[in-house]
Amino acid sequence: MTDTGSAVPVTVATRVYLYASLLIVAALVLIPLVTTVLGGFKTLGDLRTNPFGLPGEWQVQNYTDILFSQRYWRQMGNSLLIALLTVSLTIIVASMAAFALAHVKFFGANALVNYFLIGLMFPAATAILPLFIRIRDLGLLDTYWGVVLPQVAFGLAVSILLFRNYFRNLPSELFDAAFVDGCGYIRFFWHVTLPLSRPMIATVGIISFVGSWNSYIVPLIMLNTEEKYPWPLGIMVYRGEYSTDWHLILAFITLTIAPTVIAFLLAQKHIIAGLTAGAVKA
């Protein structure tokens, strides 16, 4: 009875700790998001005097003016095109490389994996000068490919590691049975591995999509034509020499982050399944 009685307070305390932690994390995420949405409905003066409260007068035209502007949809289209190209190339290249690292034994495989691990330490901003020179030499400045290829290159490390862990945890019996039936590496990859890897494909796709959608430094360096700007560069339109329309910037940000939030909510189950599938190796 003593042990049972002592276990009850521990369980309650643990639950309180978990719920309190979750509430704190939720507040850290939701408060800035809600503040951004509400800030888009305010005037500039109201935003300065009452940044966290409800709008004194709801300025719906802040959102409607942006929604009905041609510049907004052109920038959203540019961001969507760049993001889709980045996601497609990342999934194709990362899945094939990860499959080779997971199932094909060759000299230097472990060293290559460690090389990808080192790549996680360096974001694109650390190599922006040599990256700019290389893109210039390839003749890809002020093109969509000049933005897509660097994003794919810097996203391959984490994508390959996620795919590799997932592929290694697939049942080995499938691999053995496929080879007994005369299935080669390529057929096994396309017809068995990829159909079973939908959770990880969704996970890598969402990570690549969000990273590309919110990318600022690479498009800023590589693009010179306003017609090709993605939405992060569109914020500069609302920044003047002597003042900044922060209420319009908040409305613009709200409208542009909505697609990523919707995509995450739609693929939430697949993302969780993909991230937890390779967490424990049997």
C-alpha cells in the first residue's frame, strides 16, 4: 500500500509537468502567430500603441488589398514553383542516395554518411559567396534554377539521413524475397521501397517545402528581377526609406504562411510516422 500511495503523486506530478510544458510550447508558438494575424487587421498607429491586443477598428482592407493585388499572386506563384522543384529534386536524389547507402555495401559508405552529417552544420548563408560565384559561372543567375539547386544541395544532408534510417528499418525479408524472385536493386527501389516509404516521403517533402517557401537569403542573392521574386522578397515592397508599413507586412506574412500551415496540418500524421519510424532500430 505504501508503494502504491507513493506512486500516485509521482504520476500526477508527471502529468502536471507534461501539460505545463506543452502549454508553454503551445504559447510560444501560438502567441506570435495570433499577434501576427491580429496585427494585420490594425492601422499603423493602433499597432504601435496596442501591439498585442485586439484591433480598435478592424481594417479588413489590409488583407483584401493584398489578396487582390497582382504582385501578391505573382510572388506566391514564384514561391510555389521554386518550392515544388526543390521538393521534387530533393525527394528523388535523396531517396536514391539513401537507398544506396542503406542496402549497397561499398568502400567508403560510412565516410560518406559522416560527410553528410558534417553538412548539417553549415547553412547556406555560410557559403553564400562561393555559391554565388558557382551559380554565376553556370549562367544561372536571375533564374529559378539558381535558387532551386542551392536549396536542394543544402537540404540533401538531412533528407538522406532520414531516408537512410527509414530504409534500414524496413523488413529485411522483403529485400531477400525480392532478390529470390529475380528483382534487382532498381526494381526493388521503385516498386517496393518507395511505395512503403510514403510517411518518410511526406516528411522530407514538408521539410523541404517549408524550408524553400521561407528561404530569404538565397533568392535575395540569386535573383535580380522583381517578376521572379518569391514572397519573402515581396516584403521589401512595404519598406520605405523613412518608414515601414508594419501592419501591411503582418497581413502579408499571414497570407503567405497560411499554405505551409495548411500543408503541415494535412500531412501531420505522415510526418509524425516518418520521424518516429527510424527512431529505434530493431
